[in-house]
Amino acid sequence: MGGTITDERPVAAGRPGQDVIEGSSQRSRDWLYRGLGVAFVVVVLAAWWGFSGRVSLDGAAIGDVLTVPGGEMRVDAVRPEIMVHSMRGMPASLMPDALPEGFRRFSVDVSLLAGRGEVLEYGPDRFRIGGTEIEDIAPHRVTFADADLPGGEMMTVSMLFEAPLDVEVVWLTFEGASDKVILEGDLGDGHGDHGEGLGSPNIVVSIDDFAYENQHLSVPAGSVVGWVNNDVGIPHTVTFVTDGPDSGVMQPGSEFAVALDASASLSYFCSIHPYMTGTITVTDS
């Protein structure tokens, strides 16, 4: 009776358990691909949103040369309003005005160059600051008036501005300029350094190489004279021989200023290096 034994049971068309597993895996992969697709779209949109936001804030940088009607303009420096001490007898007309709560003050130095054969018209009303939440703020105080700059001549003007503390990006514009200038740097924090005097000096004495630049000054009454310690790694002072404010120790980069309201002959020196001396002659304005 011998013979080959064969299994004649019908072969199953498939294994239900495996089909369930494979179907579940396929759905998981589908959801994974969909999730990755959504994430990619989100990333692209976020990048586009950030880029478009940055584009709206694009502008020239401090030190860049811009074309303006009649010539060129360059922002040279931006700095917070520094403390200014008054000599005795300062009249009420020169007393500082209070800084509004929530604001800061900073000065902007701008160089103007009139083109050859052209005239560059300038004045306080041609300058404005704007920002992410502000626009068209005029200078709070200036050291110049409306004037015409003849062709080929150059000059530097200074302006003091006020801006809210919560404005993150501030820029300067000049009427008719080719671009705006983003004012990056220290714009002040609104705490104290503004409250003792007139703000930005209109005459600045550099302290460098153990000497006062412009060692002997003659200035009109009403001037604000400032000193900046540019000596690398060396502290100095500005100490008046007669009654007057004392800068205290000025570390490199520190600033100090005084407002001079009446005619006088003043002498000062560095208390750390007494051989460093200077004089100021204040004349009737």
C-alpha cells in the first residue's frame, strides 16, 4: 500500500493576522508622511515670515554713504545722552528738561558732503527717526539751523532724539535720501545718565596718549564741553583747579561734560597724571 502522502488541504489565500499588521504599518507610514509634509510647510512659512519681516527693516548701516538731494550723507556715530554737569551760575534757560517716563535719549552725529557744483540744503526739519512702532519723530535738540552747504564742502551736525524704550529697531531718515539708516548700538536705557545737564556736548576733547586734545580751548558762553577717554587701558580724570565738577576716574571709553554759562578762565588737570593739564577760556556769547 505504499504511496506518497500529500496534504491536499487547500492553501490559504493569505494570513489574516499579517494582513492586519501590514495594513496598520501602511497607515502609520501614511500619517508619518503627512506629518512630515505639514511640518515642512510650517517651517517654510515660518522662514518666509521671518525673512519678510527682516526685509521690511532693511536699511543702511552706520558708516554707509547715502545719496541725498545735493550730495551725500553718512551717520558717523550714535550714543546715549551723557551726563552733563553745570558750572555755578547756570541760568534757568540752560537747565535740563526732564526725560519723559519710558523714554530714552540718544545723539546722532551725521556728516554731510555737498556735490560738486551743487548745494545741499539741510536743517533740523529734514531729519526724522522712525522705528518698528514709531514714525516721523523730529529731533529733540540740535546744534545747527537751516542752511545751505556749498558744493564740495563738508560738515558734521549733531542731533538729540527721544524714543520709547520698548522700540527695538530705530532708524534715521533724511528727506529725499536714498535709504534709511538703522541706528544700531547703545541708545540709552532711560536711567539717570540724562538728567544732570544739557545732553550731547557741542565741543568734544579727546584724551589720548596721556594728553588732552585741544589743550587750550576758547568757547562762547552757553557751550557744552565734553571729554572722552580714548587712551587704551589708561584711566584719567578731568579735575578743575577751582570750584567745579570732577569727572572722577574715567576708564577708557568713559565720557564727561560740563555746561559753561558765563565768561571765565578755567584750568583743569588729571589727578592721576598731574602733568596732564588744560585750560578753557569762556567768552561772552
